[in-house]
Amino acid sequence: MHTEKKYFTKNLLQWNRTSNTRSMPWKGEKDPYKIWLSEIILQQTRVEQGWDYYNRFVANFPTVSQLAKAPETKVFKLWEGLGYYSRCKNLIKTAKIIVAAYKGTFPSDYDTILKLKGIGPYTAAAISSFAYNLPYAVVDGNVFRVLSRFFGNNTPIDSTGGKKLFTVLAQELLDKKQPGIYNQSLMDFGAVICKPKSPLCATCPLQKKCIAFNTSLVDILPVKEKKITVRKRWFYYLVAGTGGLVLVRKRGAKDIWENLYEFVLYESNKPLDPGDLLKIPVLKTLTGKKKPVIEWLSAPYHQKLTHQTIYCQFIKINLAKMPLLDGYETVTQKKLLTLPFPKIITAYLKDKNVSLNLI
């Protein structure tokens, strides 16, 4: 086993020196703030998607102090479309903590970094090794996959025992003299060579001692024990207003899209037909006794989240007068476009067939 570990680390670093051409704007970065920013953006996000977001955040908030002072609505608007908005909420909280508790200087030791809001062992290890060259191994999906395949280990990577086992193994393999380079090499290797599907085994520099390759287990490993149950929800949004104003609210805690804005919502546990929609209580609250002027249903939209699929349609309503609706506020259509919305509403607002004109 000791021989295999030495072989793994040596050949991984050689691949990095001679063949790793993966390019990213934060690669090689030593500023802990920018490393932290990139790692938070990349949680649950593909590199290709996160690239532009990272560049926009750095351009708008070059330092952690500028991020901490920024209006939260502006920060959420920049985050719009990335999803998992608790990341953005924690980003703001941590920036404020760094300014208040550490005078705007990012902590330089692993344990202090780990205590910051929204930072777990992986992110703390990434910041520690990339910015400060501290000997902490990163363990993410790429690392789980590479180690599981190379060492032929079928312990479920999403189990408590599996997480502990692979974390210990990753730390044993770490090159303590150049942990940042090693960690980046391993993550890059998992992203471009030992990919989840169609890995490049034929040209892999580790194939000689890779157990999965040599025992035809590449498509089997890594193993996961948990199956995700996907909940289905149907959202019907009433785009309701008059005189150039429209009703919106900020979503609260303990549900998806916290701190993002939305139109008047009616949620159902099943799809509704037009006749059912005419009977929903909130419609009567909006229109009173007068019959509303309805520009009927939009095309259907949907958005897949990790544990949920949202099916959504929009109903545009020109109201005779603007009602008082608990929890909602009226905004101009110009301001509407500056507010942060969930991806599904942004798609609606950007649809070339959508007109927001409310007379």
C-alpha cells in the first residue's frame, strides 16, 4: 500500500508539471479572499458556469471590505442564477465578520478559517493550502472519485465511514512540501482525466496501478448509498399591477430561494387547469368584486434543484387598483429589473415574448 501511495503522488505531480493545461481565472491565486470567493461560487456549480460570476464579483468587490459594505440586494443580484442562495447569504455574513473581527484581513490558520460561516473542511483546506501553503488535503467529489477508483475502494463516499476513510487517505497522500500544487493537481486530474463519465483511462498516467482500471470497475466506482428523493412543486405566479407598478415580495427563510424576490405566488401540490386557477383565493383578494383583466397563462417553465423540481407558469393581471397584500410591496417596472430573482423568474423576465406593461 505504501508503494502505491508514493506512486500515486509522484505520478500525479508529474502529470501536473507536464500535461495539466486546465486554465481557470483563480488558479494560482494567493489572495485568500479571492480563493474563498471562487470556492464558494464553485460549490454545487460547474466551473464553466462559475467563471463569469467570479470575474463579476472580483470586478465589483475587489476586496473583502468592499463586499462587506455592499448593499445586500446588489450582492444577491450579482449571484442571480447561481442557485443555492444560502451560499450568497453566508458570503455576506462572513465578509462582515472578517471586517469586524479581523479588521478586513483574512485569517491565516486552518482552525479559524473553518469557524467562519459557510466554510467547511474542504473550503478551509483549499484556502489554507492555496493561500498559505499549509498541509491540509482537499476532499471534494473529484478527490473521492479518483481515490475510490485508484485504490479500488467500494466504501460508499456519502457514508460517514466513507467520508472519514477517504479524508484520512487524502491527507496521507498529500505532498506536505507543496500542498497547494498537489491539491490543485488532484482536483484538475479528477475534472479532466478521471471524469465521472467517459474517463480518459487509455491515456491516464496512473492506469498501471489503478485497481478500477485493471479490474474493470471504472463504471462501478465510486459507490453511493443514498438515493435522492425529488419533490415536485407547482408555482403559479400572478404578475399583478397597475399604473406601471407591480407587486413583489422577498422570500423568507426555511424554504428555497431565501432573500430572493418573487411575484404574488399560489403554490399547488398538483398542476392546475385554467378553470382551477380562476378559483384560487389570492385572485379574489387581488381583484375584489371586479373582474380582473387577465392576459392568460405564460408558457410553462421548470427548474430542477437537487431535491426538488419546480414547475411554474405566470399569469399577467392588469388590476383596476393596487390592493394591500400582506408581505408584498409595489415597485416600478424599472426597479423590478434590479432585484434579485430565482432563475425561473429571471428566465420569464428575459423571455422575448414577455411584455411587462401594466397599464
